[in-house]
Amino acid sequence: MDSTKNQPRKHKLIEHANGKSLEEINGTVEVPHGKNFWRTLFAYSGPGALVAVGYMDPGNWSTSITGGQSFQYTLMTTILISSLIAMLLQYMAAKLGIVSQMDLAQAIRARTGKALGIILWIMTELAIMATDIAEVIGAAIALNLLFHISLIAAVFITVLDVLLLLLLTKIGFRKIEALVACLILVILFVFAYQVVLSKPDWGAAMAGLLPSSNAVAKGPVVGGISPLTGSLGIIGATVMPHNLYLHSAISQTRKLDHTKVEDIRQTVRFTAWDSNIQLSLAFVVNALLLIMGVAVFKSGAVTDSSFFGLYDALNNTSMLSNGVLIAVAKSGVLSTLFAIALLASGQNSTITGTLTGQVIMEGFIHMRMPLWARRLITRLLSVVPVLLCVAMTAGETELQQHHAINMLMENSQVFLAFALPFSMLPLLMMTNSEVEMGEFKNAAWTKLLGWISVLGLTFLNLYNLPSTFEGFGLWSKGVADLLAWLTIVVIVALLIWTIVELYRGNKRFAAEHQAHPWETVATAE
């Protein structure tokens, strides 16, 4: 008899992991069967909120508001199209997790070698850290504005959000979902309130949703950006790789019997409803941000598009568009609400970023560490460039400091352009596979839209790299373009390597399926 069987397991800081995705919460949420639509939808609601957070994080704010200030309602169509693409990709990610019982990182690693797995893990970690930089900046500025804490002290305080995460891990995943949903509603309320007060031209806003070549035109250039640059910025800030990994994992938190196809069908259906509803709210928030740029401020009034500049503009009655806004701004309500929404956005992203980090670490390199330790390490790494930026601009004017911090946030997002194709392409290939997905494989129209979206986003991200490198201001135009093209060559080579390994992995899976067809869950009776 094994005397160690019932002894408590000793936990190490770093452990081997090759089991269920986010094992502590996998399959822990009970769902009803045979109940009415609304009661069932409520049970499945939650994961979509955690995913939607990534589509309204601080990195989205300046792109949308600046787009509105510069080009009025022209870029509304860009926000709509990028939101629709996000809905399609998130649906595929959730479906992959539910049907295959693997998250995206696990599914990629199961088909690729160790070397490629490590490269993809590092790339995705960098993308998460880049997103974390925006969260650090957003939360630190919010603390500075609300409580007049020095920026450096506020940056260090953001590290303490690991304590919030420790608390949340004790209260249960369902309560985490509820907290995130409440913070989203706070953000939605703040911007809806400010936009309603601004009395925008709703007819022009609706007309802006219609596709137009003006949204991708290279002119006019306003404040150094064209409509094309603005559209690429919005797209880059909207569709992020970490959300695909996250959704494929947390879609598995609902308890279901994988031997019953009807259970899988119900979970896929209601998870899609949850995702699309929450992403629709994210679209509304981003649209409100753009409308805010058009209607809340006088045209061209905001020259400092950093969070500091926007906060000050909401206090500056000479920049606001009408008497109602001016009257409310005098009380300080507009600027305070803006800072509160910024803080809520940063804290929301803290939760989802940490969960995603755990997903990719377990999936790609089969390592696990406590969530608080992951958060502490990634946050400490993320604050370093922010602190360096603050220190290096200490002797410059306030406007230059704000511009430098804003540029750091925007330029950090370049890693998202690197990592996004390496999550989108495998996701599409695997959800197109009948061997992996059975009857839940992508329909013909989903495949078509999926390929258009994936190839289009990949092209736009790579197409924008030269201008992104030039925007760093570190090199001459010729050197920046050369480095950008070398980067593009490396990315394309890695993509080819990934596609080849995935193709071979799918062939291996197909051979195993032919040998053991009864093991395919999605077609089990």
C-alpha cells in the first residue's frame, strides 16, 4: 500500500504541468440543462467579459480618441470591422477549447517540436508584457491624477496589484467574472455619460459605420497621422494574441460531459452568445471613445493625446464643445470619472493578463507557478521600461514627458504585431480540421471569413512595421526600414516553420484517428 497517497502534496514555486488548462478552475462552474434560454445564458456568462477587457484596455484609448479628433467619424467603420473580426476569432478560440479540451497553447505545442514551442512561448510572453506596459502606465497615471501620488511611486504601487490577485484566487472564478463585468460597466457608464452630455451628431456617427475608402486613405495627414495610420493603430490595439489563448482556456471552466454531443453543442452555443454580447459592449466602449474625441472636445483642441492631456482637457472649459459639458467640467466630475475609468481598465487587464501568462507557460513549456508569482515577475519586468522613461525625461518639459510616456505605450504594442499571426493561423488551421473538431469544424463561410481576416490582419500588421520602426525615432529612415524588413523576413520564416509543423502534426493526428477512431470526443455518442 502506498503510504504517501493521502499525504498533502508539497507545492513548489515552479512545477511541471501537462494536464488540463488552468486545472484549478477547469470544469468547476455548474451549468443547467433543459432550462430556459436566459437562465442558461446567465450560467455561461462571464468568460466573455474577461476576454472583452482586452478590447477596451488603456492601449485602445488614445488610438480611438485621437482618431476621432483627427478624422471625425471616418474611423467608426474600422472599429466596427475590427470588432466583428474579434468576434469571429474569439468564437473559434472558445470552440477549440470546448471541443478539443486543450487551450490554444496546448494544441499548438501538441503538434510542434520543443524548439518552436519555446520560441512561440517567448514571443507570446513579450506580447503579454507589452500589453502590461500599457496597463502599468494607465493605472499609474490614474493613481497620480486621483490621489496626486508621484508617477514613480504610482508605478511601484501597481506592483501591489499582486495582492488583489491573491485575494481573487480565494473567492472563486465565478466571483472574478462578476467583478470584471462590474468594472466593464463602470467604464461603459463613464464614457456614455460624457458622450451624452456632448450631444454628438448621431446621424454622422451611424454613417461612419459604413465601409469607406476614406478610412484607409493616406491623406489628409493630421497631427502626423493619416486615416490609414489611424486605422492600423485601432486594429493593432483591438485584436490581441493573448485574448485567443485566454478564451480557449476559460471556455473550459463550465462543467460538461464530453461523451455527450448535446452537452458540447450547448456549451459552444451559449459560450458564443456570451462572447458576442460582451464584445458588442467592447465595441460600444471603443465607439464611445472615438465619439468622445469628436464631440466632447472642440475639433483639434487636444494637442496632448496622452492620458494626462485628456484629463487636463476635461478640466479645460475652453477645449469643450458645449455649455453643458463646460458646466459639469467646472465641478471636476468629467476628469475624475475619466481617471476612475482608467484605473478600472488597468485593474481588469491585470486579472486577464495573469491568467493568460499561466495558460501559455503551461501550454508551451509545461511549467506552472502560482498566479501571484507570475504576476509579480511580469509586473516587475514591465515597470522597468516605464521607470526608465520617466527617469530619462525628468529634466524635460511636462508636455515632453507626457509625449514620451504615450510613445512608450504605443510603441510597446509592436510585439502584438509580431505575435498575432502565430496565434491566428494555428487557430484557424485547427478549427478547420475535421479530425480535431468533428462536427464542430468551421463551416465553409466561417473558413472564408477566417482566412480573409487572418491574412488581412497579418498583412496590415507587417505592412505597418516600417512606419512603426520609423516612429521609434532611434534610427534614420533608411536604417529603420532595413530593420523592419529584416524583421518581416524573420516573421515570415517563422510562420512558414509553424505552418509546416502544424501540417505534419495534423497528419499525425489524422493517422492516430484512423487507428483509434473511438477516441475522438467530438463525434462520440
